[in-house]
Amino acid sequence: MNPRLGLLKPYPFERLRELLAGVTPPAHLAPVNLSIGEPQHPTPAFLKEAVTASLGGLARYPLTRGLPELREAVAAWLARRHGIPAPDAQAQVLPTLGSREALFAVAQALLDPAEHDALVICPNPFYQIYEGAALLAGARPYFVNATAEHGFAIDWDGVPDHVWKRTRLVFTCSPNNPNGRVMPLAEWERLFALSDRHGFAIVADECYGEIYFDESAPPLGALAAAHRLGRAGWPRLLVMGSLSKRSNAPGLRSGFVAGDAALLEAFLLYRTYHGSAMSNTVQLASVAAWNDEAHVAENRRLYREKFAAFFDLVNPVLPLSRPEAAFYYWAAVPGDDEAFARELHAQAHVTVLPGSYLSREAHGRNPGRGHVRIALVSTVAEAAEAGRRIREFAGARAGAPLAAR
């Protein structure tokens, strides 16, 4: 057995199941699950039709490098979306089985397992795959806290120089899970400068990049930031995207990685052995998704409606900060976040995720403690119903008079 498997922590949703075990919520209330970031909007009809129209692809083994038409569709989408020269579809784009698989696998390809003191820098709170990828690749994660008092910004300059010297990989998540913050150009410039100085690779997780609230201001992506700063060829930078959130197709398991051609050449070699080729049927259907923006704009409209309704209901009794992007509210709660989540489930049949489950104790604190992550992934009506229940629960918990609720 790989002894490093013993270093893996329980997944947040395993801990949540244990927390809620034995709790009996009110039977007359339908359950509302706001704990998991699984899109619940319907998958677009044209995408389902594209899958069925491409079933003939099941008769052939897929290539790990992917079909040219898919790589070209992703390259063209990246150029349109980010205002950059189209990446070389042959050398700078690879299809992946969603972003989760690729985020884990890329660490196995880019890290030297014999280098036992290597570090992987992760934001904290974070997506737990980053940690697992680092540990199973033979490295150790180093967490950089993102806290409300600093606007959830990552303090790259607060990382000691001796840590940077051992750093081989940095994971970023922008728009961020769970706080929805978008990294500005100045922050990318600082991180790129550190990469140039110390030689580490950057893997940018952008799976939430198409869920934002202002149609005139889409989030800045890493490839666009590098292009604006004159970094031709995107040195030591890989970006990961997915159709799961963008196109409400988490079961399709379709994503991409794009960026530095030398890193992608090594990653392709790894993937050839790993056995991670995407089905031809899924690839052909994915072309249709990347070529269409109308369904993505409609998706954002639904999120805007939900977030506004939820905010108006809940903010008077549980102050909320509007995220820049993504589909989470990262809410500060009074007292212990586990107790808040357990009591909310018990009294209102609404499930949220304790923030401490998404964080690690680092530099003297767990930055997720005292927060809950609220995933507004269901219908507008269900989000409003959850908002009403949370308002009543939080108001009663705070002892607010009925008129204030």
C-alpha cells in the first residue's frame, strides 16, 4: 500500500455526514441541500442532443491528445473569452475529464517524487484535491490563509523566502471557492514574478470562471493576465476549465488544460499511461458546448436572480458579502460553524457546509472557522425558500423580534 494514502484527510462531505448523523429535521419541511457545489440547472437540450448525435464515437478508442476539432474549439473559445491570441490547439490545449481529475493528475506529472522537501502552495480555504494531489505526488502542502480582514486576498509577500525556494507548484483558484474573489492583474503580476525568480509552475483552477454577475466585467483569467503582461507562451502556467459549471453538465466530465507547451508535453506523456482519454462521444458533444454562449448567459441570469433574492431575505439577520463570481455565499456565522450547520439542519432542514471543513489550521488559525459555505445551485424558488428558512433560523438564534425577521 502507498503509505501516503494515510496522510489524506476525510473529504468535507464525509465529515458533514458524520456531523449530521442522528439529526432528525422537521418532517414537514422538504430538504434543501446547499452544501455541495453541484449545478442543478437543467443541462441544455442542444448539448444532450449533441451527445446522442455523437454516439457513433463509442465504436472507437479515443486518443489521449483528443480530437483536433475539440482542441480547436477550446482554443477558439479561450481567444474569444479572454481576448488573447488563440493557443496552439496542437501544443497548448489538452482535453481532460473535467477539472478535478486534471488538478490531481498534473501534480503527479510535474513534481519529482524523490524530492522529499518539495512544497506545493495552496490557498486556505481551498479545494481539497489540491492537498491530496500534493501529498500523493510526494510533496507537502503549504497553506496561505485568505481572511475576511484582508478581503480574502492571498498574501504572496507574506510567504517566507525559504518556503519559495522549496516551492515547485502553486495552485490558484480564481474565481475562488469558497469566497468568490477574483485575482486582479497586480496580484497575477506579483505571482508571475515569484515564479520567474523561483521556477515553480502555476496551476490556475478556473472552473467557476463563467459564473459571474456583471455581464460587462467577466473575471480576469490567468492566460489573459499573462498576455497583458507580455508573457508570450504562458511560461510555467497551466489553466484548467470545465463544462460542469459553465454548461450545467457535471456528469459529462469534460474540461481542458491549456498553457505552457513544454508542461503540456510532459502532462500528455503522463496521461497516456494514466488512461485518461475522453470518450469520442463526449468530445464531439463538448465542441457544441464550447461553441455556444447563449446558454451560458442564461445560466448567469438565473444565478443573478437567485443571489439577489437570497441576499434580500437573509442579509438583514445574517450579514452576507456579495461574491465577485462563482455560486457560493461565504457567510460569517455567530459562534461555531459546525454547531450552526447542525442546528440549521435540525431546525430548518437546510444543509450548508461548515467552513472549517474547507480549511486547515495554518499560521495559528483555521481561516474557515466561523463561516459556512452556501451553494446556491438549485432553482430560484428553492433558493428563496432556503433564504426564508435561514432568515427565520438566524433571527431566532440571535433573539431578534419577529418584526425584524
